[in-house]
Amino acid sequence: MLGFGCLWLPVCDDPPLQTGAYLQDVTTTSAVVAMITAAPTELRCRVLDDQGAEVAVASGDGPRRHHALRISGLQAGRHYSYRVLGAGDRPLDAGDFSTAPEDDAAPVRFAFVGDSGGQPWWVWLQDAPILYLPARWQWLPTRSEVTEIGARIAAFQPDFLLHLGDVIYPWGRNAHYSSGFFRPFGEVMRHAPAYAVLGNHDVMDADGVQFLANFHLPDAGVTGDGRLFSFARGAVRVIGLDCNPDLGGTLFTAEHPAYALLERELAACTEPWIIVVTHFPMRSGSRQRDRGDLLVSMLPMLQKRGVSLYLSGHDHCYQRFGGLAPGQLPLIVSGGGGKSLYEVHPHPLAAVLQSQYHWCGAEVADGRLRVRAHSLQGDLIDTVEVPLPSGEALQAIREGNPGRARRIEALAGR
């Protein structure tokens, strides 16, 4: 009995993080194919067009565990497949993707969810001898709610995935990324890039360094490390913000680095649809309640610039504020990605309040942005449609950003 008991003692190192191939930062002409291997090795990636002809090859710059192979020279709006090869050209993984279109009329589909990093029970014993090898070989199941959400998003076949923060509970450590993120969302990420914002749990260990090592985000040039990012796909612009008070040592005010990035991007970006993503809700009828600094310093800026959608997580439930009347900015809280749910309470400005595990799918087509929130049981929790700005809203955009107004008018006229 003493020997059996010793098998449960945490005397081993955590199993090394290892993943399959996953996509990052897909643009009109390039893509990043990433992979984390259990031991340092060299990788090579072959990219094929839809006729099976090789169009690009990327190689790493030496043996390493964290790989980010950038493929360049691709064509906009095209479908490609890729093969990741190890030593001796041994096949390791494969997938496919589509580059971003240049045409504003091209449809765009994306999914979003937050607070998915719930862990299965065995992860707390993966450094014990009895579970070390099953955990390392990924034989043990991931948390059922997170696994189901990952499967449903994969079936939705989005062009990209937005993660709204708290990717990994409880402390954002590398030891928990396999069970909490890469395995449940592995199938999605073999075919579509994932862009994630830092949540409060993601920065608990080493201020988010492990998060930034695992994601290869399009750096927006303010912090120099991908904490703040901006990218476009067709007519859609996504601005990702780290609004943790730790960044810059302040709440969201003019002194916060995210403020400068948001102000710059909203003035310069010309995409008809602009989506702002951060972990923290502005309004909430759940545990976190309203966040005053965001309501005072961010909301007026988003309304003035005609932002289409504000997405956040943090509260483990689904909530929507606004989005019913023309010109209203929908504020969506999607934090039911798999961690324990929070209760919801009446809020005078809430349109929808649901304490359910869920995921959200969005489609931009025919001059409208349509968002649908789905429960794990397949029920439709919420639907909201956002039309292109018009009338006074379009005139306000024209005064501050005439290039964006022209693209909106051109798209609306098709």
C-alpha cells in the first residue's frame, strides 16, 4: 500500500507541452504554421495549391521546440493545404486554410468564445508517476464542456477563431495548455488561425509570457510583443486589446498602452466592419458588474468611430447589451467557454442574460453582420444583426475617416 501511495506523489516534472500543427496570422499573402514539439527538432512545411502543386516551402532556423514557420508569396482568397515534416521528411501533421480575400464583398465567417480554459481532474496529478505517461501521451480526456465547444466550432468551419481571454486556468501555465486549449481546439486550429486576447488568469504566471510564446499574433507596434494586435480579413477589421490593469499600471485611461493603439487604429482603419475585442466587459449583469473606466474612456470612442461590435469574456455566461436599434453598439459577453458558470442578475440595459455554456458564430455577408450564440445542447441563445452604418452614423464616420466611409458606400451599393 505504501508503494501504491508513492505512485500518486507529485515527484515528476510536468509533461512537456506538445501540439499538432496550428495556424496563426493568415493574411492575403502569407500564413504562419506553428507547432510545439516535445524535444528540440527541425521542421519543414510544404504548401500546396488546390491542384496539388507545391507553391511554397518554409524551414525553421535550427532545432527548437516552439516553431513558427512563415509562408509567404501566396495569393489572396485562395485555398491551400500544408504538410509539416520532421527529420528525414517524416510526415508529422497536415491541414488546410484559405488566405484572406481582398474583395470587401467576400463573405467572412468567424467564431468567438472566452473563458474556456477549464481543466480535467487529472491535470493536478499529471506530475505523479501513475499518471505521468498517460498525460504525456495524451491518453486522458479533456474537460467535456471545453471539448464539445471545440468540436462544434470546428464543425462551423470558421475563417478564424477569436478567443476572448482566460485561455488557461487557473494560472496560465504552460503545463496546462495541452489539456485546456491545444487539444480541445486542435482541430479548429489546423484549418483556421486563432487570435486571443490576454485575460486576467493568462497573466498570473510570468505576466503572460507563456501565452505570448504559444500564440504568434500580429504585433501592432505599441508593446512589441503581440499583447495588442490588429488584423483584417476582407471587409472586417479586428482590434485586440490587453486591458489588464497590470499593462501600464493603470486602468483603461489615456495613459494605458491599449488606449493609444485603439485611438490610432480607429482613426486609420478603413474596413467597413470594425470589431474590438478584449477580455473585460463594459457592462455586466453577473459577478464582475459594470466597469467604469471602460464606460468612460472607451465606449464614447467606439460610438464616435462607428465600431460594429464589442466582444469580451470574463463573466462565465452569455450577455448582450444593445444591438436592437439602428446605430446601437452591441456589447457581447461570451464567457461560457467551459469554466464553471456564473449566475446572472437583472440589469436594466441587458437585452439577453443566460448562464449557459455556449459558443458564438458570426457571418459577414450581404451588407450585414450576423451573430448567433449557440448552447451546447444546440439551442439558439441569441441572434443579432448589425447593418452597415448609414445616415447620421455614416456621416460621422465620413468626417473622421473618409476612406472608411467610401468603402462602406461602395459595399452598400453592390
